[in-house]
Amino acid sequence: MVFEIKKQYFSLVDFLIRPMTAAIYTYKQHCSFSGKEKDSETGYHYFGARYYNSDLSLWLSVDPMSDKYPSLSPYNYCAWNPMKLVDPNGENYELIVDHKKKSIVIKAYYMVGENNSDAYNSASQAISFWNNLSGQYSYVVNDGNCNVNYSISFDLQVATPNNIPSDLNENNYNRYSLVDSFEDNNVNGTTYINSINILDSQKDSQTTGPHEIGHSLGLSHTYDGLMEEDGGRLSGNKGVTNNNVYSIIKNAQFNGTSKSTDGRGIGTVQESGSRPKNFNNDIKTTVIKHINIEQ
């Protein structure tokens, strides 16, 4: 007989009884605490940013983002609120693809601190820049017979710890914070994995927030437009290019394969309906922007 003990419920008990029962119980343990896989070499659970010892119920290192949240213990999990929050695993946004309706929705949430109106307003302004692009672009697929057009829209939202939408999950969650300074005085904002930090003096900037949101959607620096290193301030071109939108779609994890490993956002995909031929073929697809011609 094989007994399976779920360590997320009985980790301390298991720690106490395991030496006495090693010859009796056989464990089937691949994913345990919070669904994270156990590292067979160390015996710890790997969360991407740090390891967790489920036997002792202890983190082995501090939260790498702990300096951004001085009011919380650096060893906390989910801001002491695991009933509502999850520990993000490096995935920042979702593509919701409806093949029947021919639509692609780019969805993400940006969490700010409770009662932090400055951060909330800054994040709201930044996501509005992207949401206002909804309907301006199409994803075009050549299925071998004709071009199939998918409308593209953005659904980016701001959330707070006391106002968490029901569909917020580890695949579309980011943190958005204001900071007083960076070590490099030339830096106005940073994005790493799921954490966006904006210099407080840039909280109302028309480019800094949207630029960092772009990184959370998987974009790297480019040579034109909003995603220039300076947000397009020097060139005067602060717009989003077709290639930017195309990259957001292509950087997502079609077929479960991540295409970003350098700290930029990673996307996941929810699909409904049947894919047309060549839907994820880099050669047979493109993004176009609609041009309004005034009469």
C-alpha cells in the first residue's frame, strides 16, 4: 500500500514522524507546497526567486523585492495574505484568444499599495496609454487561402490588496510601486519580472510609466518609439510600433514555451475555438495598424 502525504498540510508532522516511518511509507512527491516542484538535489521547493523548506516551514532567503516593501517582513509570503494573493512565478500577462470571434485581448493587473493614491494614479495613467490602443491594431494570419484578421485590445487594470478582482491570478499579476531614488541617477523606472518601480518624480510622466508597462508585457528596448531607452523623449516619437504589438503576442507562451528569460514580462495564452492554419507561424503572421482617413 502506498500512502501519499500532502506536505502543504502536514509538513511539521511529517518532519517529526518521517525518521520513524521511513521504512513504512513511500512518498509520491513531485509538486507539494503551493504547487511548486520540489528540487530533487536540495530537497527544497523552488519558487523562482527563492527556496522554501517545507519541513521547517521557513524561507531560506529574503524576498528579493523586500526593499520595496519596508513595512513587511522580508520573509513574508504574499504580503501575509495567501488567501487572496499568490506568489507570482514570473508570468505577467495573458493573451485571451477567441478564434471564433477573431479577437485577442491582452490582459494584466498592476497591484499598488493600499491607500497609496499617488501610485494608483500613476499606474492608472500608465495603463490608460495602452488601453487606448484597443482596436487600432490587427493580428493578420495567412492561412494559405486568405488573410484572417484578429482584432487586438488591451485590458490592463489597477488593483489593490483590498480590492482584488476575481480573475486576478499568477499569470497576469504585477506590482507597481513608486520609489524615492535609484542608485543610477539617470534611471527613471525599472521593471524586473513582475515588479515595476517608478521614480516618484516621474509618477506623472507621459512616457516613464507606459514604457515600464511595455517591459511587463514582454518588450525590450528598441530604436524607435515608446520603447526607446529614454521612452522616445529625445526623438519625439513616443508611439507604439507594429513590431511592439507583434512582440507582445509572440513573447507569450504559445504551446507552453516561454520566450523571455531576461526579466521582461512573460505571457501565457488562453485559447477558445480552433486555430487557423499558420496562426503561430512567424513567417505567415504580422500586425498592422489601422489608419483613419478623414473625409
